[in-house]
Amino acid sequence: MVPGLHLLAHLVDRVEQPAGLGRSSLAPGTVADRLEHILWLRGGRPVEELVLADFPRRCAGVPAEIISLGLDRPGGGARPLPGQALRLPAAARAAARALRQQGSTVLLGLGGYVSAPAVLGARLARVPVVLLEVNALAGRATRTLAPLARHVVHAWPATLPGGGPEGAPGKTGERGRRHLRLGPPLAPEYLGASDDGAARERLGFSAGRPLLLVLGGSQGAGALNAFLAREGDALIKGGLSILHQTGPGRLSEAAGGLPGEYYRAVEYLDPVAEALAGSTLTLCRGGAGTLAEVAGSCLPAWVVPYEHGDRHQARNAAQLGAGARVLTEATLAATDGGATRELLGAAADGELRGRMRAALARAMPRDGAAALGRLLAELSQTNTIPGGR
């Protein structure tokens, strides 16, 4: 998935790279209610064209444009760091030119290598910058570019300077703080309750039978898929229904031979809100977007962190407190049935799940999208770009 697209979906109530946002004068509400135009700055990978093909539809009727900064090789794949450095000045000028032409009045950066030229371009165009850090371990882009930002918005307290609940005092910005913890920006449909029998029926499953939602992503789905291929039959015989997201292009890894009444596999759930609402518990990776949606839906989670070198997915899971249980890849791969017994036990233990749901409800501010919308609107209303829209 193109970085940032996952959570930008919530910001625009249906869509890690930066977006230039046009001036807004609309009343309070979702971020989409506050936008006049979206300019999406991308690196140039061919996969982005595929993922962004329906970008205008995902923008809730807000006019949107996509500009490539030409950071990637024409045939695909990121350039080596020296090549990216050589491209940086031209890419920053291209970003500044696009921001001026579109009249963008604030730049929202969501991390990733495209953020560097986008933020530098915004500075050239005198467009204020807001960085959004959605992981529990600040990425390199956030750490490097934070001094150039008017505000750095944090989804979780772990990335705040000093780890405090509010953020460090700052001298820039209308709110008087550079660092703000606003929580993950989630659309309203992700802020409901889980384990809804009516939602299960709409998904095609029995309302009275617990539903396990397995969320394999674009990377790291193999371990979850292999677990279900091995243990799916035992889980179903233990009383669970299973909705299985295998990850794009990985439907062949779905568990075979399971009854369709109790098991369904899809490559990708979009939107996933209905699945979260209808599920009793989830087995998932620890990506920031996934865990934000899980926490917003108060869905008890068994998280298998993808073992990156910096272990940021394990840190993400820790932000959910008692609302998430961490399973290692070794535990998931073990043939002793331990992970299966734990999932079946949780599905049968309503008190445990109730405590986990309560912990998830406390894990984060639940108005992150509205708060970020207000912040962007405040900055936008104080900034204009001569010659723009």
C-alpha cells in the first residue's frame, strides 16, 4: 500500500506521503468538510498508479490532483540514497511549483521518503507544514523534518518529546505548541463498538457465532496465512467463524477445504469498518493504520508484530495496553496449538473481552480527525498563496 493512503482515507472520510490541502472556509466537521482541494505528491513508483487509480473517488467529492516528483526509477523501485539526494533539489522545486499553482495553503506530511522534497518545497513556497506521526516509534522523516514543521501531530504518546501527555512547549503555531497529541485521525464509522451480531449477518456469517477477523496486509501476511492454513479447521471446530484478509495477490494462500458457511477469504477488505464492527476478536499485524482502526472499534486484538529491525510494530501494539495481546511469530508458527487455544479461550471469555474493549476505549483520543481538521483549517485560514486557486 502507498504509505499514508490508509490513514488519509479517514482524513477525507473515504482515502506515508504528503498532501497539499487547499484553503477551507467550511463549518467544523470532518477534515473533508474543510477542504477545497487536495494535491497528492507521490514519488513515481508504478505501484502508486495502481493504488491511486481511484483516488478522486476516495476524496469524498473534494477535487484532487496527483503530481509525481520523479524520485523513483522509471521502471519502478526506489533509487539508492545517493540518487535520491541528487534528485532532491529538482523534486523540491517541483513540489514548490505545484503547491503555488494549486494555491495550497497547508502541507500535511505523513512520513516516507517523499516527505523530504515535499516539505522543502513547502518551505520554498511559504506553505506551513504539519507532520503526522502515526507510529509509536517516530520515523526518520518525522525526526529529520520536525524542525521545519509548524506542528508535529502525534497519534500516540510514545513519540512525544519526553513522552508527556500533551507535548513539548513550542514557539511556533497558533496553538503555542509544536508537538500535539491528537490521536489517530479516524473516520466516524471506525469509532463504534465491535461484536455486533447484526453486522456479522450483513457480512454473511451467523450472528450467534463468534467471528475471528484475520488481517494480513501487503507485507508480512504470509505468517498469518500459514497459521490459518494449518489451524483453520481447529478454529472452526472450536466454534469460530473466520473472515480472512489474505493480502493483495495472496488469495492462493487462503485455507483450503473449510466450509464456506464459517470461512471466507478475500484479498483486501475495503472498507474494513463493517468487518471490524461484526468481529469478536482479531488476529493482525501491528501496522499503525490497522491498530488505530482496531482501537477505534474497541476490537480485542491478538497482534503478531512484523519483525522489522526497529520493532516499531511491537511498539505500536504496546500503545493499546491491555486491549491487545502480543503473539510472536514463533508462537504463531509453533505446532503445539497454543495460539489456537488462546484464541478459542478468548472467544469464549466475555469478561476478558469486555476488559480488553474497555482498555481500547481508553487507549487514545477519539476525536483525532476532527482535531486535526481544526488545526489544518486554522493554519489554512492564515495563509494564502499569490497566484494560486
